[in-house]
Amino acid sequence: MGGMSESVSVRCPACGRAHQFAVPSYPCACGAPVAPPLDPRVLPAAVTHRSWDEEWVTLHCGACDRPSSWPHPELGCPCGTVLRLPVAGTRGAPPDIPPPPARPAFRPVPLRTARDAVTAVVLYLRWLGHGEVRRADQRPPSGIGLAAPGVLAQVDPTVRPADARDVECLWLTAMTESAACVYFSLAGYGEEARARADALGVPLFVLDPTGTPRPVNEPAEAFAA
């Protein structure tokens, strides 16, 4: 399913408050916008726990029919309830669809939440050719761990710059799994972290507000190429 974004009315089942929800639109690899079709016959469900599979839905592009996985639409009510909105004709799935052979220009998603940062990195890794992105088996000391065949990535959406210990922990974990590693930070890196990353050959990226990863050292430049 594909199409432009629309605005729908959503009522919180906890407090009864009504909200106008703008359905998000994501760029397909072909360039066409893809928006999840909400199911008006099903009430939104309160999110009580997080499951990787439940946070993604598989959508088909209306222009090229390519299937891709996108974040399940959610809405935060001021009463504190997080609502997961029902999507018609889709199923939950981790983002494991390989990208097409030709690589188009990278299309970022704006960063508003920590979840947006993870989505941006998943899209970027896919764009670089790492199609089978999933949650890492080992949770890092800070941030979120992602894994693709031969690559271990860490996404740090906090406002604290990453330090040397963060870089070393990622590198050691990648070494035990015989994988390359790459670090994505929202707040950047301290001087010791950069020096340690250069010594270990760890690519460092900073996520800018548009959701575009920017390389900040030579290993990152090589990784992006």
C-alpha cells in the first residue's frame, strides 16, 4: 500500500481524549512515498511492553510494489499512554528486506525521538547494502545495538557525547563476533572517544537533525564509501 500522508482522528482508550494523528510517510527506494494504511475498524492498543517484531510493519509501495519494513505508527497521549495504531493488511516484521541493486540517494527521516534515531540508522545501513538489519543479540551498555551480516552497529540517542569506554565496548563485542563495527551518536564524541576510535579503526557517525549520518573520522568515510 502506498500514498500520501493523511490526518485521522484517534481516541485514547485510557482517558477518552481525541487526537488528530498525521499518518507518517516514508520514502521507498524508488522514491515514491509509502504510508501505512490505518484500519478504522480496530481500536488503537496501549503499548505496555516493547517487542522488536511488533514495532515494524511490512508495507508494499504503491508505485513499484516493493515490500519494505517501516516503524509501526504510534501516538503518545498526554495522559501517559502510548497508543499503537492498527494497520490494515500488514504483519509485524523486522527490517530484513534487502535493498535493490542500484543505490538511489539516501532519504533520511527527521529525528524527533530516540526511535527515529534507530529508524534513521536502519535506513542508512540498508542504503549502504546491509539489508538484514535486526536487534543485536547483546545489548550494549548504552544506546541500542543493531546487527547485520558481518556488521555490528550501536545507536546512541542520548544527549551525552559518547566516551572512550563506549567505543571500546562496541569494538570488543564486535571482535568476539568476528564482525566489523560502527557507532552512531546523536550528541557526538569526546576527544578521547575519537582518539580511541581512530586507534581501533571504529567508524564514528553523528546523526544530524534531518536523520542523516555524518562521518566524523576516516574509518567512517571508508565505511560510507
